Amino acid sequence: MHNGFWLGLVLLAAHLAVCGWIWLLARTRVLEVEGYFAPVMLLVPLWGPLCVLLLHTSNRLTGGCLREQTLEKLHINEEIHKSILVADDEGEDTVVPLEEALLVDSPAQKRKLILSVLTDDPAGYYDLLQQARMDNDSEVVHYASTALSQITKEADLKLQKLEQRYAAAPDDAAVLEEYCDYLEGYLKDGFVQGRAAEIQRHQLEQLLKKRLEDLDGRRSCMLECRLAEVQLRLAEYDRAEKTLEELTARWPQREAPWMLCLRLAAALRDGEAIQKTLGQIEEKEVYLSARGREIVRFWQGKQQ
């Protein structure tokens, strides 16, 4: 250990001596290196001085223009990069909404946009893909139909898994909520039509009722409104009316129940009920959103 200590001191002294010698040569301009390399040379034994000597040799061999050549190359690369960015920005001017492309653009443009949708997020363009499926270009129709088929398949598979989870654990509140919410979105997105949609809406009605029962006497305006909406879609008007009577009695100043009351009256083609509902909205000073005010103005105009 004693010998190792002295050996380390000798090597450190040799390293410092080499660094000092190189620094003196650099100060006298014998070595063509800059002073800011000194810390690297000093803090990195062996390799630091060696790199400084290699840099001096490189400068001598290239005539001192290596740095200038490197900077010039970086400048050229930067200009190329800027030109690419400008070209990309210019390309954005050719982008048009898919809805417009389906109406006025060329078949090639429509195909290109449909393919970009397929590689992006097809589920997010479900309505547009349905529109594209009615296009007069057979290739666009093929792409759109393929995408819709895949989206529907994935949605059906997820619904089946949730049905199985609910069947295995019907008393699990988290599973019930997830199944109920997904089924509601599944129906709103139009993944199923006709008799199959009616069956699923009846299932959603039962799920919502079970969620309300699980509240143990507590009430939920949101859940009850969702139940009333499903009942309206199923044309169960007597049940919907009963649900809405309870809602408006319990939450007389909430907007959603009254909007559903207007929907019920409209479905029944009952002008007197519409007029009565409008009067109750005004009488109870129901706070209306922008959308709610628009609906009320529409029905008020119809009543005049």
C-alpha cells in the first residue's frame, strides 16, 4: 500500500509536469490549441494531454481550417433544415377538412385523406367515415367500409367483455358503472341499429335502474335524466313522464329535466304540454344554458 501511494504521487507529478509543459508551449504558440482546453487536459489524466496533442496535429495537417470547415458544414445543414420546414408549412395550405374533400375534391385527394384517417384514429372519425361510405368513388367507399367494419368489431368485442364481467360480478358497482357508461356511448355512436339497438336500450334502462337502486335511497339527477332519455328513445312515454315528474318535483330549477319534458311533449305532439312546460320554466326561474335558451326560443316561436 505504501508503494502504491508513492507510485500515485509520481504519476500525478508526471501528469502535472506534462500539462505544464503543454501549457507553456500553447502560450508561446508552439502548439496550435486554444487556452480553454487546459481544464480538460488537467482534469483528464493521460487522455487530456493526448487529445490536445492530437488537436495540434490535426490543425497542422489541415492548415488550421478544420473548425471553419465544420462550422460551414453546420451552417449548410441548418439552411437545408430551414428549407424543409418552409416546405412543410407551405404544404399545410393544401390541407382541407375531410367533409369538404368528400364534397368537392378530386378522387385522389379523397383517397389520400381517407388513408390518413385510417392511419390516425379511425374511431374519432366514425361519422365522417359513414358519410364517406356513401361516396361515389368505389375506392373511397371500400376504405371507409373497411374502417367502419374494424371499428364496429372492436366496439362489439369490448361490449362483450363488459357483458361477461358484469355477468360474473353483477354486484360490483365499478363494473356496473363501466358497463352502463360504455353501453350508453355505444348506442349514441350508432354502432348498432334497429331491433338490436332496441334490445340494448332495454338493457341500458335496466342497468340505470340498478344503479339508482344501489344508491340506497339517495337520488341522482344525472342518472335519472339518463334513464328518462332512454325511456324516451324506447317510446316508453308513460314511464318517461313518471320519471320526469319526480325529477322536476325534486329539482325544479335544474335545466336538464325540463328540456326532457319538452322532448316528451314534442314526441307526443302535445302543444298544450309544450306551452305548460315553457310556462313552468319561466315561473320557476330555471337557469338555462345557451343551448337551453336556444331550445326554449325555438318552442316559443312554434307556439306563436
